[in-house]
Amino acid sequence: MRIQTFMLVRGRRLWAGSAILLAMVVTVIGIAGSYWKARSRKAAVQVDLSAAPGPQYLRRGALPTKLREAVSALGNRLEVPGNERLLLLGTISRPALSETLPVRLITEFPDKLRLEEQVGDQLRVTGFGEQGVWKTGADLRPENEGEIETLLYDSAEHFFAGQGQGFSTRPLGSGFRLDDGRATNYTGPFYDLYQVDDQLSTEKPAVIRPKLYYFNSATLLLERARYRITRNGAPVNIETLIGGWQKVGSQQVPSKITRLENNTPVMILTVTEASLTPRVADGAFYNSTAILGLNGSKEATAASLSR
């Protein structure tokens, strides 16, 4: 079995004068601030996800043109059988705990995850599937659910799975920049922004989480997700950074994922090897007893990623 181990937009002037500049160059802080104020009350809305299971594959024809191009940039693994399972080897760092551990991350489209960490002689496993979140080797902590949200729900795969399920989405436009718009020598990056009411079943009951997704306007690959959560009664600004995109066969795979809370890194996943395989019915996402091979499948071969 064969295992599958940028599109540029045309350069253009975005604004002609200072009035248009102020109207169209929106700072990240400005966008996020107004978004949270307008939608913060909706973040606590409870939803019943059991009545609307997600599709097994993405239907390209149901997407707007711009998102069809973004799917093409990612690869076809969300649309056709054969590459549903993504296996990543590397390390996971948690600066607050001063720890860096060997890790294997296994995800399967749509919305399944298994995170294996080697802690000395012990294997610590966190999983998410139809049975919800579970963990072995240590107690399940709120931080684990946050990491699952970053690694799974903030991913390009989940973004497109949500489109297939009809998540409320509003395209904000293209060419947004990360500064305040005043620099005359700004060269990028520029982003296509989407407001999405994400639906999280990691929490009980499931909730709607308003988010901003940032697709690079040149590569059309997802690079950022931003949103706000409440912890112990206080707001916490979350940002997921997705970078180091590299091709594994014909598919794009990130080599670094970082979770920031109030601008402070709390989790960094660094990927050294990646592979893609067909969907496997091995129970890996439903319990902690599934025994997998080195890459989660006997037929998987890993591709090293440059750093």
C-alpha cells in the first residue's frame, strides 16, 4: 500500500489612501476585541452534538470558492479515502512545568485524537473520540482539555470538518495584517480571516466557542486560531500557532504547534516525523488499551520533517 507521507494570490495594492487604509487594515487586537464583545454571551450556549454527526469526508462543492482553494493547498485527505489518519512523532514541551517529553500524536479525520507521552518508563495517554476525553497514567486535568482543543479543534482538519457540519461561519475578507497598519514597509504575512462558532464536545455539556481562524493569504494554509475562554471567573486569551508546513507525499503537514495563553507559551509540539495512513479500526481513540505499531499502523512509513 502506498502511504502518502502554495498557492500564491496575485500581488495587489490593498489600499489607495489613508482613509481606505484605516477602514480596511484591521489590527488583530481590534478585530478580536470587537468580536469578543459582540459574541461573548454566545460562548456559553450549550449545544447537542449527538443529533448532528459530522460527515466522514468533506464535500468540496459545498464550500465557497476561497475555501475550495484552501482545501487544495492542504491536500485531498479530507475528501477521499486513504489518508484519514495522521501520525506525528516528536516532542511536547510545557514551559511552566519545565518538561520536554517524547511524544506520538495520532489524529484521524474527523475529530479523533490520541496523544502518547513517554515519562520515564511510563506511558501517559490522553485520548478523544466518541466516548469523550480520557487519560491514563495521570489524572485528567483542565489543561489536558485545552491541549486537545489546540491540537484537534484549532486544526485545519477540524475547521473544514466544521464547514461540512454547517458551523456558523463569516468570511471577514483577505489581506489582513498583524500590525496596526501604519508601517509603510510591511511585507507580510497577510491573512484571510474567518469568524466561526466552533462546537466543542470536549466539554460537558458541549458549548459553542467563537473563534477567529487565520489562513495565510499566500499559501492558503491555516496559521493561527484565536479565541477567549473563562478560567476561574477570569478571561484568558488563547492563541494557537500552526507553522512549519511541509509536504508529506501530496499532503501538507505542520511541524510545529504552539498554544499561548495571554501571550505566554504553555505547550509546544515539535514534529520530527510524519506519516499518513487509511482509517484504522483499532479502538485507539475509544480506550487506552489499543496496542499500535511504531507509527500506529503496520503499513505506515514515517517521513522525516526538516527543522
